[in-house]
Amino acid sequence: MEYVKEGILFDVCQSLGGLGEDAGRFFLAQILEYMKYMDKREVVHRDLKLENILVDAKMNIKVADFGFACV
């Protein structure tokens, strides 16, 4: 399992006081790519929220907590 030092997207949003339009587009594009990737593999996360999206040092997302995921 990979360790992501930067934390969760929820904390990033709180520390910045929300995301601007450009940052929102940046993260949304990554989330949509993730969903496209998982859809091709016929996997549904079913608990996608800010607390389950981790952010690495380069501000790339990593999705966690697949406890409710199903095929």
C-alpha cells in the first residue's frame, strides 16, 4: 500500500478555504479519469467523497477506501 503524505482532498479544501475554478477543474479532470478507468474494469467505488480522495506531493489524486466497492 502506498503512503500519501499530503493528506486528503477534504483537508486541502479546508486549508485553502475552498478551491478556485482552476483547481476545481484540475481535480475534477483527475476524478473523471479515475472513474473512466474503473468503469472499463467494471468496478464501482460506491463511497467516493472528499475524505476518500488522497492528494500526493504533486497534487495528483489517489482514491482510497474500497470497502463498499463492487464489480
